[in-house]
Amino acid sequence: MTKIPPHNNSLKDNNGHQIDTNYIKLSDKLSDNFSENGDNGSYQALLLSTFTRKTKLGKSLLLPQLIQSKVAPAHKLPSLFFQWFYNLPIQRKQLFALLTSEVISVVGLAGVGAFLIVTGGRAQLINQATSELAVMDIIYNIKINQMGFGFRGQTHNSAIIQAVQTHAQGKPLTPGLFKQVKDILQQEIQTRRIEYATLVGKDRRIIVNANADRTGEFFDPNDLVSQVLENPQQIKTSELVSWSELAKESPFLPAGIVQQNNLLIRYTVTPIRATDTGAVLGVLVSGDIVNGKLPIVEDTLKSFGGGYSAVYLRQADGQFVLVTALDQGESTNLAEAQPNVFLPDTPFLNQAVTAQGNPITKRINIGRQTYTVAAKTLNNFSGKPVALLVRGTSEAQLNFLLSNKLLLQLVVVILALTANLLLAILLGRAITKPIQQLQNLAEQFAQGSRQVRSNLITNDE
């Protein structure tokens, strides 16, 4: 009789190792379940059956891999920073988090505040420089207005009216009348410290002038005399006068003026009317050379206690020539101001010309000082830019105020961060100390000390 071997749940692989058939049954069951789960399950079942065809024990060999992929997926390791942070003690985590948030908030708030203070100060300085430039423009025009008032009064002088009437009749002036008028004109240039005082007839020829005798010469600078004769209104304007014209007049010039192509001059041209008919009989011309005269810029520095002030003329070819300038720099004494300091930024002057009379501003280093500089053009009677007014407001006072405010902010930030650090340390200890105490008690209790007790010092959790 043939003896039937007992049922055995174990099989041997090629290496003689025992394999439980229950694993094979479980693998078959998983394969069947995968087949019932649509495409994804079919694909997994196909992989399982493929490995099974390679070996009878393929299912059992694949089973641990399936269990690992379905039951225990691999976890993504945290970054080094987070791993370092997770490993910190609770107190240090608390301190790190609180201190970081406080530093960001306090430093950010202080930084924004400092930025607003600085930008606000710069904007205020720009407005101040523009306002000071407007005052400089007024100071520049004061002399023209004074000349205008003075020569308007002289148009009513009987000797001057008699001289133009005599000239209009084609008669020469008597020596007495000629001397009387010349004395009047010379008195004007000496009193007002100007260079030109000239009486001109309707034929645009000089009747009497204050300097070298030019009687009978044609005199119509920049067609201003013609403009007044056609439209009998006083003209006050800034123009350029050539060196050759100045040589003909031969006035007494300020010290330091050297021969050059053109000079800047302020003209007033005033009509002279007949007392009975009101008809225009002639013109009185006054002229003030600006080159080399410091009172224009000196009065501006006096008004504002320092800074930089300058006047430039613009040649026909676009070149800029310094007319007069003063730079007080860091000194508080006006007597120590440096004359004839040229602005180092010529493109800035070109921008002022492009602005067509509107003031422009820019931060420029002049010497050892940083200035907020404002500039605008002066147009002649034809509307062309012939000169520029430049005013530089020193940033030294603003920088002093800003440094004080920023230093105060820095002190407040340091105090705030110190207080936050102390509070964070105190909070960390308040949280971790009870935990450490309970840990020690738990260890003692686990070691058999049943009498240990915790001393409650707070009423929180």
C-alpha cells in the first residue's frame, strides 16, 4: 500500500530553505485583489505573475516588497536646518523663535522709520533749496528794480528833457547843458555802482553818456532802444554785452574782471516823454555788469547763514562761464567764504537750460560739502536763456539732525531687543522648568521612589 505523505505547509527553495506555503497563498490572494482593481491593479498583478513565472516562489519572494511599498512608504528626510531646530531643547526653541520674530519686527520697524526720516529730510531739503533759489532771484532783481525806479525818476528831470528836445530839433547841446546832464548820469553810476548811464535820442544815437565821450555814436544794445521806442514801456532785462562794446564805454570795472568774449549785464531802458504832449523824445539806458560782483551772492549767503551761491552766463555756443560765486563750506564765518568756486557738474547746468525756467534740483559735492543744489535760467528780453542762478543748500545741518534721530532709534532698538531677550529667557524657563521637574520625579518614581511629590508653584496647565 502506498503511503500518502502528510500535508505540509512548507516548501523548499533551490537553496534548501523552508518557505511557508501560507505566504504563497497570501501572495496569490493579493495578486487576485490587484486584478480586481482596474488598470492599476491589473498592472500590479501582471508584475506579480511575471515574477511568478520566473520561479514558483516568485510570489512569496515579491510579497515583502509589496508589503513594504503599501504599508511602510519611505519618509522624506527633513532639511538640515529643520533637523537642527527639532533637536534643540524646548527652551532654546522658544528663545530662538521669539527672538527671531522680535528682531524682524523691531529692526523692520526701525528700518522703515529711518527710511521715512531720511527721505522726508531729503524732500524737505529740496523744497528749502528751491525756496532759497527764489529768494536769490529776488535779490538778483533788486538791483534792476532799484535802477528802474531811479532812472524813471530821472526821466522827469528838466535838464534831461531839455537835452532830448534840443537833440530832437537837430541842435547841439550847449556846453553848460551837456555838463549838467553828464554830471547827473555820473552821479547815478557812482551812487548805484553801475557801469552804464546813457541818454539816447529817437535816432538811436548817444546824446550824453557817463563814461568816455561817445556823443553821436549809434547805440541800440540788443535792439532794446528800438523796442522801447516802438512800445514806450520800461524794459528790465539781463543780456550779454561784448567786450568790444564795453571797451568803447570804458567804464570802471570791478577788480578781477579779465578780457572775455561776453559779460552779463542788467539793463533798464526807460522812455523819456515830453511834458506837454507825452510823445517819446528819447531813452535812458542804465547797465550793471554782474561779473565779479559778490554782493549778489553774498546777500544770499547772509540771508541763509551759509551755503553756495553762483551766477553763470551762457554763451551763444552753449558754454557756461562763471560770473560770480561764493562757497561758505563748513565755515560759519562769511568772511571765510571761497569766491569763484565753479560747479563741478556741468550737465546739471544743461538740464537747467532744458527745464526752460523751471527750477531743478540735485545733490552735488562742492569742495568738501554735499549740497542740495537748485538752479534756474534767466532769459533775456527775447526769451533766450543767457544766465543761470544756482543755489546750494548745505546738508550738514540735516545730516546732524538725522544722525541724532537715527542714534536715538538705535538706542530704542537695542533696549527693545534686550527686553525681548530677557522676556524670552524668562518665558522659556517658566515652561521648561516644570517639565524638567516632572521628568526627574517620573524617573525617581520609575526607580521605586513612591514618596516623591511635585511642588506646584503655578496654577496654569
